[in-house]
Amino acid sequence: MERARRRAVLVPVGSLEQHGRHLPLDTDTRIAVAVARGAAALRQGVAVAPPVAFGSSGEHAGFAGTLSIGTGALCSVLVELGRDATRDWEAMLLVNGHGGNRDAVSAAVDRLLGEGQRCAAFHASPGSGDAHAGLTETALLLHLAPQAVRLDLAEAGERRPVSELMGRLRSEGVRSVSANGVLGDPRGATAGEGRRLLEELIAGCVASLDALLPVPAPAHA
Ligand SMILES: [Zn+2]
């Protein structure tokens, strides 16, 4: 790709954290990568960077497999990436797959905007979905990587809406509200629903990309 055509780089931001017994630790990273790739394929001059595969997952501490770098470190990584990326690219779009990363992602975007960089974030979580390792993420993974899903181990977790749980989640973590680490109910998830959810997320990501780069990219000669 010619330098002049480097318009935007998408950086998937994921996590390595427990997703119940039925989903892989890197579920959020896989979703963020798939959304970024799907969006990049629909626009010229857009590339996808390797994902930032560790995130801010302190709320999942106490479950085996979770490895978190925390909000401060994640924010610093994203700020440094943004400073570097915008030397070669017109803009950077962070594609975030994990709700616990929101504070770090927002702070990084604010900092970069304050420095005059062109950047934004797209949060790859369906508005209507359940919170964690439930129907939504399980459906997405059944579509993206069915071999990585252990449906035979899928079990319901805490099913109250996350808005009701947020206080305890933030102060005491997931374990305080859900012994199996699941927020929602993964049973009944299907790959077909996962494909529909992925298309919805990709459309949202493309809209964020277009808002970031309002002038249409020139077509390849
Ligand atoms: Zn997740």
C-alpha cells in the first residue's frame, strides 16, 4: 500500500480473562479482531494492527487464567500507540472488545485528541446483549471459532441486568455476584445469531470509521 493511501489503522483492544468454563480466555480479543477486520475490508486504505491482547480485567481477579495490566498501563500503551501510529496514518480507531477497558480507552482517546491526533474508539459490544460470557459472546464465538466453544460446559450465571450489578462489580468484582464467572445465560446461543451480531458490530465500526475520516478514500487504480 502506498504511503499516501494509508488512511486509518484499526487497533483491536481485547483482554485475557475468564469467560466461564465454555469460552476461551481471549474471547474479547477475538471479537475485537473480527470486527476490525470486517470493517477494514469495507474501506480503502485501512489496515488492522495486531491486537492489544491484555486489558483491564481487575474485576475478574480470582478466576484462573485472568491476566490484567490495569487501566493505567493500558491507557499508556494506547496513548503511545496512537502517537506512533498517527505519524504514518491519518487516524487511529481503537476497536474495544472488553467493557472493563472503557475507562482506559476513553482516557487515551481524550489525551490523543488533546494532542491534536485524529483518533476515536468503537466499543464492540451489542447494545442489547448480556454482559459477560452469556448469550451474546457465546453466539459470536460459535460463529467465529466454534471449535473453541465448549457448549457442553455452558451454564447460566447471574442474570440480573449489569446496570443493577455495576456497583458491586466495580467494588468487589465478578466473583461477588457470580460464582461461575458468567453474567447472563449462554444456553441456546447459535452461530446464526452470532453472525447477525457480528454484522451489526461491523456496521457500527464502519460508521465510526467514516465519522473519523469523512472524506471518501480514493479507489485503487
Ligand atoms: Zn468478554
